[in-house]
Amino acid sequence: MADTDLLAYRGAQPEEIEEDRISPPTVGQLTWWRFRRSKPAIVAGVLLILAYIVAVFAGFFAPYHVVTTHSKFPAVGPNGIHFRDAEGNFRAPFVYGYSSKLDPATFQRVSITDTSVMYPVRFFAKGDEYVLVGSIKSDIHLFTVDDPGKVFLIGTDNLGRDLFSRIIYGARISLTVGLVGVFLSLIIGSVIGVAAGYYGGTFDNVAMRIVEVLNAFPNIPLWMALAAALPANMDSIKVYFGITIVLSFIGWGGLARQIRAKVLSLRESDFVMAAHVSNCSDWRIVRHHLLPNTLSHIIVSATLAIPGMILGETTLSFLGLGIKPPMTSWGLLLSEAQATRVLLQQPWLLWPIVPVMLTAIAYNLLGDGLRDAADPFAT
């Protein structure tokens, strides 16, 4: 009986060992665990996700359409949402009556707030019609007010267009140009960097000399020269893609050099040598051994390059060489604030610089977190 029990116990051991076996974490799991420890990177990632959601559904989040003009309110200051009336009583969100007139002394528009008139803020209400996604039309906005009430959270521009709405619509261009530009740079830089690092020789020398020539020119003058080469009569969509190609053409060099350096350190590794001995093709070695080991580095480099693309588009549009109306971007909005008088008379026109700075900081924090998480020697 005891022998039977012992045999049964021994027979159960492999199953118990299989159940208790702990599989080692994958590279992706280790990277995610290290990334979660970086609170600034997590916060930055969440903010960027929210920013892209707002950009995609800009028509819903903006109280007015990007081209809606309010002829009676050109260049007027903010008319924000209130929760307490003039007597100090708490109320549902509302805006005061709003009007503007020309100051005969300074010939400047002066906004007048009428605290005796209040317009309730309506949420998920109908307003200007917009295209939601593709060809789907809608007129539902997150918040708006009934006419003749106006809600200008950060004021209007010189044509009476709501600046808050235009900043939200401008995010579509300014945020996506970074992604599209980096995607194109990623393809060019990865192909040239891997080929230069793996094959070396003449191709490596020629590719690196081209990169050095591109890096020898200051970015802004080179951007301006390439952007100025675009035909003046191009429509807005073509200008958008043209600017994206210009930024990508300049931005691939740094990524190519970094990937080349990574491949140079990997091509003499034991697993690559073993692949050569096994008579694997170059394409198989690159696809199965080199690219997977450089993927984390590529992702980090791309993340850190996106702010540069966004700032590049902002710079070109600010100088009048980028996005053209009726499209809008943060750089195009900032171009309206070039005059010195803006700082004194219309300081709210400088608001577009805030999302530019926040986006650049968020991407840098996210890139730093990804870089630390992808470090194989991190603890």
C-alpha cells in the first residue's frame, strides 16, 4: 500500500512542478514594469493621448467652427465661464452678456461685460455643423451658449474668430505633422542606418557624408529654403504634406547615425555570427536579429524626435512658409502675434504658445521614460 502511495506521489510530482513553474518575464514585460516607475512619463503619455483625442474630435470639443467669425467681436478679450454671479451666489455655469465698441481715444476695440445679463452654458448642445470623422457630419458640441450670448474662453483674433476653437482645430495639423514626419524619417533613417551599419564600406561612407552635410546647415534656414521651394499656388492639403516631407528630409540623418552605431555593435555579436555560419541570408539576419534588437532604440529616438518636428512646423508657419489658410496650426496662429503691439493690446493672441510648449515637454518626458525603460542595464 505504501509503495502504491509512493508511486502515486511520484507520478504527481511532474504536474505539480509544471503548475508551480514560474516563466521568466518577456522583454516587453520588463520594459513596461520599468516604464511604470516613471511617473512623469506616465502623466505625459496620458496627456498626449488626451491631446490626440481632442484633436481628432476637434469639432465636438470646440464651441465654434474654425472659420466662424463674429463680426461684432474682432480682437476682444476673454469672456470666460462663471459659477458665481455678481452678488456672490453660486449658479450653474453661465457667461455674462458681452459686447464691444471702438474706443474713440485709442481706436482700439474694448470689450464690455454686462453682469445683469446671464446666458447658461449648455452641454452636449447643437451649434455649428462640422465633419466628425471622414464624412460623418454633426452639430453637437461639448459646450456652447445660445445667441446672442458668446463664450470666448481666451478671446478672439482680429477677424472675430474664437481663439480657443482655433487652437483645438490647429492641434490636428501641429500634432499629426510630428507623427507623419517622424514616420517618414523613421523609414528612411532605419533603412539607411541598418544598411550602413551592416554592410559598411562605400555605402556607409557615402551615407554618413550625406548626413554630415545635412547636419552642417542650420535647421531653420534649411527649412525655409526647402519650404520656399513649394509652389505658392498649392492647396492646403498639398502644403501640409509638402511641409511634412521637408521636415522628414532633414530629420532622418540623426536617426540613421544612431541606428548605424547600434548595428555596428550588434553585427559582431555571437548570435549574428551563428546566423552567418548557418548560411542565413542577409535579409533574414537583418529582419530576425538586427531590427528586433534595435527596435526599442528606434522607438525612443522617434519619440524624442517628434517635438522637433512639431517645433519645425510651428517655425515655418510662424514665418509664413508653412500651413496656409483655411487650414490652421499653432504656428499659423502665432504668426498673428508678431507685432509688438500685441504684447500690450492683445496678449491673448500668444495663447497658442502654451500647447506648443506643453506638447514638447510631454514628448520629452515620455521619451526619457521610454529610454530608461528600454535600457537593458537598468535596475
